[in-house]
Amino acid sequence: METTGARWSLAGLLGLWAVTRVALLLFVFKVYVFPGPDVTSDVSVIYQGWSDVLRTGTFPQEDVTWQYPPAAALAILSPALLFWLDYASAFFVLAFTADLAVLLLLHYAGPRPGRSMRGAWVWTVGVPLLGPTVYARYDVMVTAVAVAALLAGARHPRVMGALTAFGALVKVWPVLLLVAARRRSAWVSAAVTAALLAGVFALAMPGAFAFLTFQRDRGTEVESLGALVFHVARHFGWNGQVLLNYGSVEFLGPYVDMVSNAALMLTGLAFGWLLLWRLRARRFLSHTLADAAFVAVLMFTTTSRVISPQYLVWLIGLAAVCSCFRGSRMGWPVALVLAASLVTVLEFPVWFAHVVASDGLGITLLFLRNGLLVLATLLAARVLWRGTVSAAAPAPLPAQAARTRETPLPS
């Protein structure tokens, strides 16, 4: 009976994944038109333009919208692997492939002792909540690398370190996966991999690190937590503007710099909290690595000057890895991230015009989405602290311990 139930569960998982992913492909290939602005234009215009420049042997260092580490060039150039397809079509197919790779990783990890198939379900359900944006950005590719790194972390720290370094050189945020890494080999592997890759790019292609200046000069994007100040202020006479700036729709005008600096301060405080947690944490279990990475990326995302819709792909991927461990207590934060993802597709692209206009619907959607992210961040941080630092952290029940087979990780 258990085997039959498992087979039905697997069939349901694969069936739901297939149906939802076919729907995403139909939208990005424009067989059906998804409501709101065309999310695929970034691929056919911006990404393809960058690809043309990268093929000449240099980074697009004159383009301020290029705000990515050097290994991002690999993602942008990757459609050339499918040379029989046009650029945009090849990109969508590769994004789909990365999505499938995450599902296979989570499915492979699920049946292991102390693991669960919940992670595969979270990924299957969570990704389509964001709509076709998932396949129209390269973030799903980076997330696949991050998921592989976290799942390898406990048994293969060197592999985790190398994958983390590679991911960080594609889109920075995967460096946060190391926040709970205790084994020196993971850090050494990450440092060596990062140094080698950065050196190769710096020597081979001019402008490899021009992105650092462009990121520094960004303002407050209209979907961020800080942007809520200006959305409300516009109804009370604030005379700023909403313009396309540095590749995203941002607020420009009085007090924008102040709010942007406040966001940076919040990010600094978040990293300070993570450092304090790392110094005080004493109880490391098999799921702590994933839980800590989830908390760190939640903090980085929520306090950022920019909360683009594709950032939720990162959170869904890390939420899925947390859910893959039976011992993880991140259930509520994971549910809140999934709810935030559903609201995200409503604010972009479905009703993005209302967000840009700062009308009642747009402000309500942003308050709801960002509020869910803030709540998820606070709850996740509390769970992590209580489970690893607090002296009152409860010991697992005997039956639970036998089921999860969790033991503290070695130093």
C-alpha cells in the first residue's frame, strides 16, 4: 500500500510539474498572451544585445544595465549551445531545463534518510506562481546551482564550496549559502574556485568587474520595501518621478538617496545579525545549512533597494531545499514566501501599471507582497535562532529522532 501511495504521489508531482511548465512555455513562446507588459523582451532585446557584445571578447562595460558578475556571461551566451534555435527560443528551453534539473535534484534527495519529498512539491507549486517571468530571466539557472550546492553541503563540502563560488560569480547572492558552513574545506574550495574564475575572466575579457560601479549607483526600485514611502508620498504632493533607470523602474527625486541609504543600512544590520548568529550558534543539524541560507537570502532580498520579481525564484529554490529536510521548522516562512510569490505575479506583470501609477491597487499589492516577505524574514530568523542558539531549544522526541535520523554535524 505504501509503495502504491508513493507511486501515485510521484505521478501527481510529475503530472503537476508537466502541466504547469507547459503552460509557462506556452506563455513565453506567446502561444497565449499573459496579462500585463511583455516579460520576454528582456531576453530578445537586452540579453541578446549583451550576447552580441560578449561574443566580441569584451563585457558590455558601456552599458549601465549590465550589473552582473563576470560568470553571468556564461548564462547570457548559453543559448548559442542550441544553435538551431533563435536566441530567445534557446534561452527559454535552457531555463526550462534548469527548472527540470532542480526538480530532479530535489526528487533524488527526497527519499534519503531524514529527507522528504516536500521540497520537490514546494518547487513544483512555487515556480508557476511567478508566471512566465521565471523563464524570461536567468535566475532559474543560478537557483539550480544554489540548490545543488546546498544539497551537496553535508556530505561533499568541497563540491558545495565550488558550486557556491561559481554561483556567486554568476549573480552574487549564492555567496550567502556559506553563512552556516562549518567545514574548512568548503571555504577553501569556494575561495580557490572564485579566485581562479575571477582571474580567468579578468585576464580574458576587459570590463569583467565594471558591474560594481553600476550597482553602486542604483536608486530605489518601485517594487522595493523602501519604495512604499514614495508610493504613499505621491498622494501628498511629493514631486519626484518614476523612470526607467539602470535597467529597472525607479523613483527619482527628493529624498530618494536618503531612502536608498536607509535600505543599505538595513542590509548592513541584517548582515550584523547573521554574524552574531554565527558566533553564538551551537546546535548545527543537517538542515541548519539550508535554513541559514534561506534566512540570509530572505534578509538580503527584503532589505534590498531592488526587489525584482525574479528574486522570488531564489527564495522558492531555498524554501524547497529547507522543505527537503524533515527536521526543518521553516514551514510557515516557506508558506509565506509562496504567498508572496502569488502576489508578486499580480503586481508584476499583471497589474504593474497600477504599481507604477501608485494607485490604491498598486500600493495594496506592494504592501501585501512586501509585508509577507518581512513577516517571513522575521519568522525564519526566529526559528533559526531558537533552533541553534537558544538554550531552550527543545530536544526532538524519540520517535521523531528515529524518523529523521538527525545528528549534529561535525566541526
